[in-house]
Amino acid sequence: MISGQFTIENNEYIGDFDLNITINSGQTSQPPWKLENNTYYEIFEVRDSKVLVGVSQEGLNEDLVVEYYCVDEVDIENIRKILFYIFDLDYNITDVYDFLDDNEELNEVYDFNKGLRLYKAQYPYECIISSICSANNSIKRWTKSINDIKQTYGEKYVFNKKEYYVFPEEEVFVNIPDTDNGLKSFGVGYRAKYMLNSTRMILDQPDFHDVINNLSYNEAFEKITELEGVGPKVADCILLYGYNKREAYPVDVWINRITSHIYFKGEKPSNQKIMNFAQEKFGDYSGYIQLYLFNYARLSGLTEKLKAKKS
């Protein structure tokens, strides 16, 4: 067993970062990583080798302490690159802060989102299944479903006498029975059919993920909505967290209400109108604005205010 440790200092990336807030923010890329003794652990695929990576941080903008365990030698720069991608540390997030400052209606938003960044998927396919599972579902329920599938059908790795799992690949997932004792036993309900049929569609196109990565946002949106059970909101979740398409602005009932409250006084715009508005108003910042607005509304009391208004 090879093991080691390194540190990512705050001055290595631009802007704020809070590991705990980001990893537990309900983004549909994947469930939160396994938490043990204040360290989050996940299996990384580093140049075809599986590596257990643990990340800890004492608080907002403190150094990230990274530990790793593997069978073969690994270049820590590759681990660093994966971490920078997943937590969006290679993005100059101060551009988002400037946008919030320049738009008066958004001036308070960052106060409730200090250190929150995108939590992107290492494996786009896991993000697709997680996002389908999240539709009309609570964070607690969909994360449990995905974790249970992972532990039942995913490949197991043992490090330090503890078990860790990787989400099953398409070829494995597609063979899970669509029965009460199979996929439906994980609480996914009617979504089981969507998950399996979408997986078959992906397998029919061996370069599916590369194609999506190389398409523009609008082209990728059209392509991803061909999958079964993937409507506009789920599509934007997949594109944002699975393929780093920052123009995505996932609109559910709450984002509709929040955006309408701020920008469409007295109107009841459709989800499509909200999406079109976000593309024009927020552009490349759409993904972050959506993430921040949802968290802002929840923490500031706006969600409760909108609930009361609705009733």
C-alpha cells in the first residue's frame, strides 16, 4: 500500500471555498462523499488506477489537506487536477461575485453562499442517474437511493480495512432487473424505467459522453433531452454538474418562484421563459446564480415567505 499527503493552500485558487458546504449542498452530481473523522473520502480514477482520496478542511478558506492511498505509484498532480475540477477550483469565481455586486437585486445573495462552489461529477454517467433520481424527490431520498445502488452493484475497493464503492458503469447498471427486488428496491419508483432505458440509449452510442462534452450548451441540451425521463430541469442539472456547461439554469418549482419573485413581479412565467431569461441575463454565470439563489432563498427566509404567499 502506498500512501501520502499534500496540501492545497488558499492562494492556489481564486475566491472562496468551503468544502463542507459545497459537498452537502444537494447538487445532483453525486451523493456526498463518505465522511469519516472530519475527512471526506472518495475513490478516484487516476490514469486507470483506483486511488482512495481523503479531503479535509477546518473551515472557510482554510487549507485543504489531501491524503491518498493506492496500490501503484500515482502522480499527486493528477489527484490535484481532479480535485480542482470537481470543486471548480480552477474557475475564477470572483467574476461571479462581481456580477452579483453589479446587479442590485442580487447584492445580498453572496452573504448566504460564502465558499459554495459547484460540486461536479467525476463520472458523468453517475450524474445522469443521480439527476434522474432527483426529479420530484427529496435530497435525502435520492442520495440514499444512489448510495444503496453504489454499494450493491458498484465495484468494491478495500483500503485500510474499510470498504469503498464506485458507482456501477453502464454495462453493469443496465443488467439490474426492473423489479421490486431489483432497481425498484432502492426507492427509485417509476424512475427505474427511465434510468434503464436511458442507459441503453447511452450504450448504443459508445462515444456519448465525449459528444456531449464537445457540443455547445444548446446542442448538448437537445441531445441530453433525448434520454428517457430527462426533461428541461434534469437536463440542465446533468449539463451543469456532469459536463460543466455553466450556462445551464435548472428550473424547478422553487427556482421558478424565486426567480419570478425577484425579476417578474406579479407575473407567473413558465419554466421555459425563466430558462430563456437566465440565458440572456446571467449567461455563463447561470449555473452559479441558480445554485446561489436556491441556497439564499432557503437560508434568508425567502422560501418560507414564498410558501406563505402561495398558500
